[in-house]
Amino acid sequence: MEKIFVLTHVDESGTALAKASLEAVSAAVELAKSFSAELTIGLLGADVAQAAAQLAGAAPKVLAVTGQAFAQPRYATDAAACEALVKAAAPTIVLAPSTARFARVMAGVAHRAGGAIDTHITAVSPSLEATRWFYRQRIEAVVKRERRPWFLLLDAGTHAAYSATGAAPAVEAVAVAAPASRTTVAGTRSPQQGEQTIRPNAKLLFVAGAGWTKKQSDGQVHAADAEKLILGFLHAADASLGSSKSLVDQSGENQATLKFMTHLNQIGQTGATPRHAKGLSTCCHGEEPHVVGWRFVNERRAINLDANCGWARGKADVVYLADAFQVMAKVNELLEK
Amino acid sequence: MPNSFQIVVCSSLVPDPLQTLEPVAGPALKNEMMLPAVLDPWAACSLYEAAALAAAHPGSKVYLVAMAPKAKLQQVMMTVAQKVPFELVALDGPLGGFTDAQSTAAALAEAIAAIPALDRSKLLLFGGWESASRGAGVTLQTAGELLGITEQFQGVDQLTVRDDGQLEVLERVEGGRHQVSLCQGAPAVFGWATGNLAEPRNSPQMGMANMRGITPALMKAKPVKLDANGLSYVSAAVPKQTRETRLVRDMPAEEIAREIVAWMAE
């Protein structure tokens, strides 16, 4: 008989659960129902009283590690807290959201619990088979594990978020002495000066390729115009900005570049694989190492001058053979109206 | 010496990203040994960061602990050796993303623990935060645990050594931001994202100097067999992904713009 445990943590506000945590709860509730398994939820944060209300109706037992030492994401304290929660629940299956906080610590917890771990899980079947991608979203595989406890780190956006029903559950405290740590967390920093261009929840991903900073038909580079057009579009469409590796690398090579573009915007083999309903690629060749980052972008369109670019070879739904400077200027005009 | 480090970079080899990958029974990649390979991209970024850090802190040393079939390692090292100075610790083990990450971590940790004269109090364990093959983000964390290091950072883009010896670390978190942490020196684990350094140019002189150590390291590479750790595969396949692309030629910019705006609103 499997015992399912789902680990969650409060978000930065300190009063609510991260959305990915609620998605993991949904997946766990579904899985527990499918083979009538026992479900327990674990919570981590400085104070979980308010966040626990979001778990109403999900599980008969909610365990929590609380205290100021556990307010901020830090390997030593998070690993100790999760280790204690897992020990208290004694599960065979552990589900957890693949948030930055848990992704950096859960393999260590699995090791301490003597278990096995698989990450970036996109689906778990009732027969306990987990689906994940290999080779940067190029090969999809279904895996099984005999070893227990089996930790499964679920990718965000793969399940619906859990909606509470009924009264807030009683929370059982698990005592943990905060381990000595040589690390202090000083907060977060945005690399973009005044511009938040990465919006994980945006409907549209807008990708700017290196072509924006190359010589145009008049023989000149128009990086400043490109910046204006791209930022104008992002503001008007509330889109998230991505880039190819070649463009973000240019900043390290002293070439003309877009000031707001950093490695965090990079999509593909050595970048992110975001989830957006739609994606619009501009001035980008659509080479395979970049396009693997588009795996979870459903509808894809591209603007490119080259009819033989990668997008035109079955990687986009529509390719407009046109000058992106001209098209995006018109798009911005229309969006401003 | 003040602020000198023993930097151990862990890396595997992965197929060149431009290659077509096809899974076969096992699972494994079809013609895996024939595919051109490169040093795992994020681990390569960590190697360049390690070399820059070592250069800025005299008395520091960089080790590269790499696991792959010996013949494949030899091929790839011909290029990697021309980038930055390092001492190779080679493990003659399996290639590919379908192996178990925890077993891989155990093999790497054992090799690191066996490095002669490694000063663990100065150890910075580097690597990619995820590989381009398995992409699990498990190996480095587990290797850190096995080596008893509980100061760990993943998705690192920047590591700055302050004058007082504290390490300022920028780690990627959600929403395109970095978490800023201060760590009171080594030992610590750093799973790198892209970092900030461009790929160094090839230096044949450095390649020749490195190869003097690499060749003997390859000759004494320890054979490694990885435990499956209870892992089995139900299936592994390349999904059907080709789309029916509509190529739009000779359409005025204004008309394209209208079509795009209408599509965005759908």
C-alpha cells in the first residue's frame, strides 16, 4: 500500500502557497484517489497558518515546519525541514513542485531519506509511471522506480491548481532545530534595470533573435530602434521576452546588443523551456538548439527574411517572410489604437 | 594563501546539439558512440567560471572530473584542453542521459574524495545545474551531500569573492530574478547556469600544456559501472513534432501586422 506525501512551501508573500505547490497538491489528490492511498501534506514556511487554509479538503493530515529560520530559501535549512517532514510522514511516494526553492534541495532530501528521485515530471499515471523529457525536451520517456521513497518533482503548469473546499485543516507541527548554516539570504535582485521582461504567466512569448542587431537593408545597425520596438510590443501585448543564445552572447562579445536582454531571457538548449499558449519569433533562425526550448509553446509564428530558416521546416505554424522592423512597427501601431 | 580555492568541476559529455537523436532499446541513443560529442554546455560554463576564479585567486587549482567512455573523453578533451588550464580526473563510465543521476553522483563523489592532496576546506564543487542529457539537476546536489557539503547553490549566474572572503552568489529564481546569498567561504556547491563569461578562444599552447596531464589521466581512468537504482523505462520516444508550416510571401507589412494582432487576440 503506497503512502503519498506532498511537500509544499509558502511563496514570497509568506501568506499563500506558491501556485506550483497547489498544482502538486492537485496531482497528489488525484493520485491518492486513483488507488485509495493515504495522503499527507507537508508545509514549509515561517508561518503557515494562512497558507494552510488553501489546503482545506485536500488531505486528512497536514504537517508543518515553521519558524523564522525557514522563511527564506536556503539549502541547509530547507533540506533539514523537508527531511524532518518526510521522516514524520514516512511516505513511499513524495510529490513536490519544481519551484526554484524545492528544485535546489529535493535531491539532497531524497538522498538523506534513502530514496530515489526523478525531476521535471510532467505526468504521473495511476499505475505509478512518470513521464519526463530527456535531452532537453527532445526525447519523452516514461519511467518506473522500485525504490522507495520515490521523490517526484513536478514541473509547473502541468496540473490544475488545487481549490480549497471547506474549513482550514488542523496543522500538526514538526519540530526541527535549524541546522548551522554559513549562508545568509540577502533578498532578490532583478538583472534588468527597471524592465521586467520575463513574465512566466503571459499568454504570449516574444522571441527576439540576433537579426535585430545586425546590419539592415540600409547597411546600418539599428539596435536603438530595435529596443524601442521590442519594449513597445512587450508593454502593449503584456508578453514575455525570450531570446536566442546568439543574441544574449553578444553582450559578452562587445557587439551591438539590446540593453534589457540577459542570459535569463535565453530559450533553448542552455536556456529556459517556458510554457506559453503562443509564441512569436522574430529575426531568429529557428535552429534546433533554440527550438527545443519551445517544446511547451503550442501555437508558433515567426517573422524571418529567410524562407529556408528552421521555422519554415516544420517548426512553426506560420512563417511570414518579411522585415521584422517594419512588421513590428505596424503591430505596435495597431496595439496602441 | 588567502582566498585560494580547490575548484572541482564535474561534467559529462553530451551529443552535439545539432545532431538528430533517436532512442533505441535500452533505452540508449542510436549510434551513440558515433555522434559527435561536446562537454555538457552548462558544465562548460562552470569550467570557464572556475578558471576565471582560479586566475583571480593565486594558489587556486581547477580539477575537471569527467565521466564518459574513455575514447569519447579523449576526443572531446582535444578541444576542451585548449580553453582553460585544468587537471583531468577521468572516469571510464557510460555516456548518456538514461543512467541514474544518484548513481552517477556516487561515482563522482568517490572520485573527488580520492583526489590526492585535495584540501576539502577550500573545496568549491562546480558543475552545470542540469545536464543537457538527463537534465535532472540531481547529480551535483547528491555529490555535495555525499561529500558532506550543505552550503549549496543552484542556477548560479554569478559568484563574487569579497575582500573578507565571503562569497556573494546570484542564483536564478522565478520571474527572471536572482536570489542574492552570502556564504562564508568554502566548502560549497555551485550548480551553474550560463554565468557571464563568453567561451574562451582556443589556445594551442594551453592545449599542449593540458594534454601532458590529460593523456596519463585518461590512461589510468577508473572503469565505472552505474547501478540502475530501481529505475526502469516503460518507453522512450521522439514525439511527432513536425508542423504544417504556412509560408507567407509578399504580404505587405500592414496586412501581416493585422493578421498577427488578430491571432494574438484569439
